[in-house]
Amino acid sequence: MAHNEIHIDAPPERVFAVLSEPRSFARWVVGSREIRRADPDWPAVGTVFDHTVGIWPIVLSDHSQVMECEAPRLLRLLVKARPLSRADVTLRLRPIGKGTRVSMDEIAADARSRLLFNPFTDPLVRLRNNASLRRLRALSEGTEPIPSGFLPRRDGAAEGHVTGRSGPAAS
């Protein structure tokens, strides 16, 4: 299991607001290229966003699903990049003074993924997740803008959805 932690100078509600915006994942998750569409109720349990991940020439389109959500303390996702991997990613937010301690755990979600996520590759996954958490910190602290605008709905409804979040970096 890859475990990472970071301190963010923003309250848990602000950090969770970033996690609640599907488009932000393309900015903070290293290896994520694009968020293509999302369920309008994200991050309710069972909701999904479609993403593209990878580095050329290996680029995969798949989705991530919310398995557990307790705003503003916990977000657990099943992240898929099939056929290569499925990972269980848990983000825990704990208030520390005026800031937040964010911990991130990533483990293989199936037998095939254990070939990629193992004691030999954990240091690489930890390096990637450390960089990801630094990007999450920048979005949460407002030094990087949270993506905004049109995001197509997964349910195929004619209108897209635009979240009107006015989070820390949306201004």
C-alpha cells in the first residue's frame, strides 16, 4: 500500500470543495489528462466521472467511482485504468489548527492490479502521490485555479452541468 500525507493551509471544507469538483482531478492527479464527463451529483456514493489517464503512447479512457463519502472528512474512490489497473484510493482530511492534514492511501483493487501495485512499485506510487498532493495543496490554498466551465453529464442529458462552486481557487 502506498501511503502519503501532506499539510494544507486551508480548512477541510475548502479542501473537500476541491475534491468535490470533478474537473479538479485533471489538475491535481499526476497522470490524469482530462475529465470527460461526470454525474451531476458527484461526489455522492455511487457517482462516477469519466477520465483519460496516461502518458503517450499509453493513454486510457475509463472512470472513477465514489465508494464512500463523508464530507468534509473522507472520500474513497475506485479508480480504473483498465486493462492495466484498478485502485482503491482513500483520502482522509483531518483538521489541524486552521489547516488540514490530508492522508492518501492507494492499494490494488483486484488481482491483476497487484502486479502493478506491490512492495517494489510502492515507492514510485508514493512519489507520484506526493506530487499529486502538492498539486491538491496548490488548488486548495488558491495558488492554482480550480477548473470551471462546461462538463458534460454522464447521463446523456442535453444540457451540460457547470458547478457554481466559488471555492478557494475559483475566484
